[in-house]
Amino acid sequence: MRTKEFAEYICDWLSTYLNNSKSQGFVIGVSGGIDSAVTSTLAAKTGVPVLCLEMPIHQQKEQVSRANEHIKWLKSNYDNVRSACVDLSSIYDQFVDTVTEDSSEENHMISLVNSRARLRMTTLYYYAQLHSYLVVGTGNKVEDFGIGFYTKYGDGGVDISPIADLLKSEVFALGKSLGVIEDILTAAPTDGLWSDNRSDEDQIGATYAELEWAMSYNGSHYELNDRQQKVVEIYNRLNAANTHKMIPIPVCEIPNELKL
């Protein structure tokens, strides 16, 4: 992987899109994970104003620590970066106390988890509107176009997605090349939405390396061992269940003859 050329290409793409949009900079949610670390670093390298937001909601200490260390590293290397911490824990708690549970416990918990991501999206767009910035997405190709592992109108609610054509392994390689701190490079990927600190692998049931393989596999099911068959089943199930996130919103198109 030609990481230097990748980085330069994405930075040029970001700069071009920003100029064409007439916006003034970028705002990015920094979680302490590899995707937001790489994305915020690429944005910083453009030289335009970048606002990094940390938005904890009862976050695990190690996640907060990694996010803080990354932001500190960014600000020490790029003068165009500034940051803010917006603790959304009390707002989330009030939301939880306000809504009613009329579903199964599992659906209730998933709904609340996704609400965390949507509160963060709302916060990002508040600051984007305030400063005429663009909200930069941090999703990678496996999440955004493989298994749909993101919250619709949550972390999926963005203006641009600079790393959405990169596999997770490519994001890690790019992060290493960019000098992202070691704690982030070695941390288990997590969406940071669960209080028990479960990893992405815990939720999905497969590693990103396995999912990348499944995305490109076109052979016969009979050629696979038991684990490979399981991974393909996981990938196909999640891809089918989350296709609605990955396609444009359906529009009911009225036939012309009915408009006459």
C-alpha cells in the first residue's frame, strides 16, 4: 500500500471539496479509535481550520484517554487544529429518563445505543453550523459498504467520507504512516457506544480481517472450512439487514400520467 500517496490524494480531495463547498473548515468527532484518528490527521494536514470534538457519554476511561492523547498530539503538530470537549452524559441521561420502553429489552438497549450516536451527530452539526464547517465522517469501507456497522443518522450522518473507500487494514496502515499514537494503533476497535466497553469483534462475531476476506470472496460455500462458512454467513446476514443504510433513501416517484 502506497500510504504516502494515499494520504496526499485524500488531503487534496478534502481541500478541493471544501473549496467547492465554500465552507470554512472541518469538524470531526474524535473517539480514541483508529478511524477518527486517521481522519482527523488527514483533515489537519490540509492546513484549513479543523475542530476536533470529544463527546463522551459515560465513556470508558481508556477511550477518553486515547482521544485526549490524540488531540494533544494533533495540536502539537498542526497549528490549524483546535478542540473542545462536550460531555453529553447528562443530556443522554435525561433522554433515557424521558423516553418510554414499549419493546423488548434488547431492542430498547439497541435504540438507546443508537441514540448516543445521534446525539453526537446533532452536536457535530451544531458546531458545523456555528462555524460554517463540514462534518467529516470517519467510517471505513467494511463498515459503510460491507456490513453497515454504523448508526443511520448517527455516525452515518456526515457531509463527506474521506476514508470510506479504505478497508480497515488500510486505515491501520495509513495511521501508522501518519504517526498516529501507538495506544490507538494497538487498541481493539470499538464503537464506544456500550457501557461495558465491548469491542467491534464482540458485537459482530468476526474480526475486520475476516470481514475483508468475506467481502471479496466469490467462491463456493463447499470450499470453506467451518469458520470461513460462519464468517461468510455473518457478513451476508449483516449486509442484507443493513442494506437500507447503504442505498439512497427510496423516493415514491409519481408516474407522469397521474400528474396530468
